[in-house]
Amino acid sequence: MKGIAKVIESLAERNDDFRLLLYPARNHPLVFMVLKPINTGSTPLKLQALYSPPNHGDGVVHLTRADAEADTEQLDGRTSE
């Protein structure tokens, strides 16, 4: 993730989408998520996640959880690296 390490926290804080695929690397995609106060707090929980294997294609944005659950997209194998 060349050049992005210094801005990850700032980008995660500015994200308001349920799921935003920021960096679709081959083995470890970087995803930002926001969970509404369905979490134990009274404010949205903003998080960043690296997970493996990837299961979302490049450019995927889900504005809400309902959008994410309704998405039937299959990973096409294309990644940023």
C-alpha cells in the first residue's frame, strides 16, 4: 500500500459509507466501514479492516448495510496489484 499508510486514519474518519473498498490488493484488501449506533455506543463506529481472501471487486462502495446485503457481485479476480 505504497504512499497511503500515512493517510489511512484520516480517510477512515471521513468515510460515512457502510462499506468502502479503498485498496483491492490481491491478498489483503483494505476496507473502511461505518456501523450505525446499532453498536454499543451512541455514535457511529468507524473502522478499517484488512482481511483475506478478498471477496469484493475494485471500487465497491455500499452506502448502507442493506445495499451490502443485496449486492450479488462476485469477485472477478482483478486487483490493484
